[in-house]
Amino acid sequence: MIKYLSLKTEKRVTFTDITNQVSAIVSEYGIDEGICLVYSPHTTCGITINENADPDVRHDMIKELSHVVPFDDGYLHMEGNSAAHIKASLIGSSVTVPISQGTLLLGTWQGIYFCDFDGPRTRHITVQILS
Ligand code: ZN
């Protein structure tokens, strides 16, 4: 069972909360117990789980990642987006969430974020559900 989400990011670096879209796919399949894999096929994007209650957390994560991996730092990659590639690898390209009683077993304050480090672009996310 594979589904694809598309989204349009609007800035160079964005964290988009995709929890509701992923939950909708899980509901659509109607399975009780299983695993949900959320995967980014892009080399300059990542998927992560973190707090989605306070938007300042998202802001702080973007700020600190940009501090650790500055946009310009004498990189060799001629495309000019090495910082985005590095951040994508730091974040990772997928998350796996257990499904129980038909819903994602996320913690109260957890959300699933699609992280674009080289936007704005149209991006695709793969969601695979194993029952
Ligand atoms: Zn590149």
C-alpha cells in the first residue's frame, strides 16, 4: 500500500506539518495494527518528527540548522546547494510510526514534518503502510 503526497513549498527552507495528510492516508486504509513509513525521495529534503504545538520550535530548529550548516561555506558542489544536501542527511529521509487501533501512535505533542532545504519547489512524499 503506497500513496503519494504532493506539496508546494514557499521559501528556501520550510518545515511543513504533514501529520494530518499522513493520518488521512492511514484512516483511508482502515487497518488496525501496522507500520507507516513516510519517505522523501529528494536529496535536499528530510522528514522528521518533533513538537507541533509551539511554532517557535520549528523556527528554532530551522535557525539552528542554518547556524550549524551555513548556506555559504566554501562548498565545492557546483549546483550551489550543498547546505541543503547536508541538512537533508542530518535530518534523514524517512520516519516510521507505529499504527495501533487504526491511528498513528504519535505522542501528544508530536507532528510529522516535511523539511525542504532547497525550496521553493513542488515536492513529493511517499507514504507506505504495512499491516
Ligand atoms: Zn545539489
